[in-house]
Amino acid sequence: MKSNFDKTFKMLDNYYSNLFIKYGNSVKTSQQSSRATQKKRMEILTNDISFTKKDKILDFGCGTGFFLNFIKKKKNFHGYYYGCDISKKIIDFNKKRNKDPKVFFFCKNILKSNLSISYDYIFINGTFNNKTRNNYSWMKEILNLLFLKTKKKIIFNNLSKYVDYKDKNLFYADPLVIFDFCKKKLSKNVSIDHSYFIKKNVIPFEFTTTVSKKSK
């Protein structure tokens, strides 16, 4: 079954590697419109979280690692950061400039090679937005595997189908489908926020899902 997604990973690898070749360490490499909107998404992803020095987090689909800079400045993060991306070009770039012994970058297709450790929090920002031929099945498979490696929470965002304009190259998810899957297959503790504004005077066009492990 996992081999069914090889073409999806290859397509995404080529797409983001080419963006990196073209734009380098830019917000455009992450396919986002501006630093301001990128930061806003990261604020939403981390809104209710207070990190400890022992926390291990996984930034899945990390791109050039801006999320690390954000949480260090805005959330006083001093834990262990792991950035995973499908593009080897991007990961090699990150490794060359990283000097922090608590920061790790790696390139991996997790559907073919399992994650070796578990993480307190897993964040996924924009990774599910590109249109593929198997968006829901690919995303669900990823979430299943990542949640097994989550100690506290997995938090991810999607573009919403409740919009007045759709880009033909992007995937707009149904929040009801996402909620139903997470509630039935991952955890009883699920919340979705579809109320926030990324751009002023623009209707909410995306949503963020938080799936938590059960409290002991």
C-alpha cells in the first residue's frame, strides 16, 4: 500500500526542490505569500502551547526551517527541534547552516522508512495544500503514522473547501471529513479552528486541527 504514494512524494520533492533552486531561503520556497501570513499561521499552530526545555518537536515539511526561528523568538523555545522534509536539497541547505546541537534536520519518506523516535509535539504547516491524485488517502496515511509518534499533540492546517475562490493546483479539504477521520481513527480529543483571519478583510479560507493524546 505504501508504494502507492511514491509518485506523490516524488512530485512534491521535485516541486519544492525547484522552488528552492529558484527562490532560495525565501517565503516563496514554502509556497506562502508573505512572512506576515507565514507568521500568522505559526501563531495559530502554537497558540496554546508552552514549551519546556525537554520537549522534542517535529516540524514535518519544514522547508528552510523558518518555524524554528519563529518559536525561538516568539515562544522562547529551548527544546529539541527536528525538521523533516522530502527535499534533500533543502535539508542539505539546512544542515550546512545549523550549528545548534539541539537542532536536527533529516530527509525522509516516512511511508517507506519509519521515524526512529517519538515527539512531544508534531507541527504540519501547509504540507497538505498541494493537489495530488490521492490527497485524502495520502494525508490520512501520514497522519496515522505521525500520531503514533506523538506524545502530546499533533497540529496541522489545511486550506478549506468553504471558500469563494479555488486555485486549480491546490487542495481544499472538507473540515468535516478531517474532523471525522481524526475523531474516529486518531483520538477522541480533537478540535478545529476555522475562525481565524490570515489576511485582513478576507474570509477565513483555511483551518487548523489539533489532535491530542488522552490525558492520563
